[in-house]
Amino acid sequence: MEIFLASLPIILLIALMGVFKMSGDKSSVITLGVTIVLALTAFHLSGTDTFNSFLYGAIKAISPILIIIWMAIYSYNVLVLTKKMEILKQQFASISTDKSIQVLLITWGFGGLLEAMAGFGTAVAIPAAILIGLGFKPGFSALVSLIANSVATAFGAVGTPVIVLAQETGLSVHELSSTIVLQQSVLMFLIPFILVFLSDPHLKSLPKNLLLSVAVGSVSFLAQYLAACYLGAETPAILGSLASILVIILLAKVFRKHTQEKETITPIKYTTGQIFQAWIVYILILGLVIITSPLFPAIRNTLDGLLISPIQISILGVPKLYPIHWLTHTGLLLFIGAFAGGFIQGASVGALLQELWKTLVQLKKTIITVICLVSLSTIMDTAGMINILAVALATATGALYPLFAPAIGALGTFLTGSDTSANILFGKLQAQVAANIGVDPTWLSASNTVGATGGKIISPQSIAIATSASGHEGQEGNILKSSLPYAIGYVIIAGVLVYFFS
């Protein structure tokens, strides 16, 4: 009964969104209410701790998640406002008119780079919006952006999930990093293939799609593995994404020559200055993110100490400090890049501020959804519900546990929307179970992150971001239903690999 009650919020959320097709904001409000009642009654959490857990979750939802979503979509809206999105569309079309190449470049390549640099929804929101700008259907754009935002999540936001996992378990960052890449190796080939197949499922395109998948998967694996072994957790996703972008562009040129008579590319009619100006928003964003990242510790540490909002909330008698470092806040960096870039592109300050407000109004349902989801996961964690589910799965599977270890990581990301949070929740548990069943703790701890990347595909928070970026608010259930098979397949493949090589 305790296990059933602990799993009830998850069952209810999936049922409301997936079966009854209720909108994300309504589903999350109802599920939050049920979670609060369960925490107070079945799990005997005090009213004060329940309220403080909700408050703590709401703060985490607002910063950084909602601020980043707001600014990521704002950056796209600025490009639409200044009409520079038309030039970017021309740029992507000039590389190739092949839909599979465009989708792979924007979601796996550019999206992977955004995830590697910033994380927290940017890699779903921005690619989905760009794809729609290129003429792809909103539902499709949301789906492929969610699927692509999987593998890179392991090392997203400059390696934060792996660094946190190493801190939680006391294991080597380098060993965890290289192990994670090995466990994701097959998925680095499969996910690109799924993306190109969904974009162009015709049988005659199969050889081209296979070549794209093998080439992109190979350079992604090689770049990530070498970076993981020799550089640590900060750079695998960055270098892997950059290598992928170069290979995709190179193959696009090869295919274009091969199909020159069949494929017509509209010639570029813009000067170098116009192209640079069109890209200035994303150039500024990536530049700011890189400069303030852990790759430059002196700059980051200096900025971290200048403007801080220290928030402290007591939960279960333990004070929880949640400092917000504004000068390195990804949301602020996105705003600066978008605002400054929009100004350079010719928009007035008044128009840019007006667009900022319009974007916030556009996200009103997403704000409700994300606050409720992060808060209910925080309440579940405080009440011990998440730990009950993880321990139950570990106990029930016994010697087969490695097969199900990635599922625990996926559960963590499904509930929290964050690979980092999943590692905080279950990293120690994975290492402890590994010691009990005689498996290498590094291997099982790494599987938590790998499973978490699969859970990211169907995280309600990620789905809320995707629907917001694609203008599909209220269709969260349909997006969940369409992405669920890919997430399940992802976690099963990860489980099989972890089990047979453990």
C-alpha cells in the first residue's frame, strides 16, 4: 500500500495527460493537490514542511527553469521581431533542403550545443521554435526536439550532472564520464537515426539516413569519449555537438552534389555583414555562456560572488540554502544576448521590452505547469515517496537490478525534469546497491545518468517547454503519448547494455 500511494502521483499525472488528454497546467494542479494530501495523511509530513517544500520547489521552478524558458523563447521572438529569422531560415536552407539534414543539424547539432552550454530547456525551446520557422509542423518539431534532447543531457550545462554525481558518490569524475559515454555509445547511433527516419521515412532514403546516423554517431562517440577520458565532464557534450555539426554540414554538401539535378538550393542573397547580424543573438548567447562557464573558473568565481540572492528555507528541521548567482544565471545571459542582439539588429528598446512582456504572457500556462511539477516532486522527495519507489524497485529486482538501474534514473528525471536532480536523488542509492550485489559502483552510478537522459524525453517539464515553444499549449498529453515509446525504448536499451556489461 505504501508503494502504491508513493506511485499514485506519477500514475495520476500520466493518466490525466496521456489518457484523459487534460492540459498540462490542469493535470499538474490536480496532481499537486493529490500529492499534498498524500504527504499530509499517508506519509505524515507536517503542514509546515509540506508548505516549505512547495515553496522551495516553486523557487527552484522559477529560477533557473522558468526564467531560462522565458528568455530562450524570447530570444527566438526577438529574431522574428527583427525579421532576422528569415535570414537564419535561408542559412539552414542553403546548407540543405533535405528535411532529415535540417532536423539533425538543428536538434542534434545545434540543440546539443545549447544543452551542453546552458541546459534547463534551451535545447528544446529554441530548436523547436526554429523548426517551426522553417515550416515543420509544431507537433513534429516538439517531438524531435524532445528525442534529440537526450544523450547530450548527460553532460549538459557544462558537465554539471556528472560533477554532482561524483560529489554524491565519492567516485572519480573522469571514470564516471568515460563510463557514461560507453553506456550511451549505442544510443549515439540510434537517436540520430530515429531523428532522420522521422524526418524522411521513405525506403529510398534509408541508405542516406544510415550513413548520416553512422557518421554523426561515430564522431559524437569519439569526441565525447576522448574528452571524457582526458578533459573530464565539462566538455564531452560541447565537443561532440561541434563535431556533429561539422560532419552534418560536410555530408550535406556531399549529398547536394550527388543530387544536384533533383535538389534546388535557393542562392544566398545576403552579405557577410547581414548574415553575422542575423546570428548575433546566438553568437552573444553562446559567447556569454562559455565565458561564464566552469571552463573559465576565475571569471565565473568572480561573477558568482558579486550579485547573490541567498534564499533559505527550513525543511524537516534542516535549513536549505538556495543561492541565486545572477551574474552567471543562464536566464540573464540569454536575456542580455537576446536584448543586445535585437538592438544591434535594429529593434528599439521599447519594442524589445514589449516583446519581453508578450513572451511572458505567452507562457502563463507553462508557468503554472512547471511550478506545480517541481513543487510536487520536492514534496514527494521530502515525504520519502521517491526513495520508497527506488528502494522497492531495487528490492524487487535482486540480481537483475542492473537491468533496471537506468529506469531509476529515468524516474528521477521524469519527476524532477533534471538529470542533475536525478543524480542527487538516486546517485548514492545506485552506488550502495552496487556494493551489495557485487557490481562496480562506477558502472551502476553512471547508469543513473544514462537512464536519466532517457527520462528527459518524457519529463512533463520538458514537454511543457516543447509545447510552449511550438505554440501547442494544452496538447501536453498528445506530446507525451507520442514521445513515450521512444523514452521506453531508450531506457530498455540502456538497461540491457548496463546488465550485460556489468
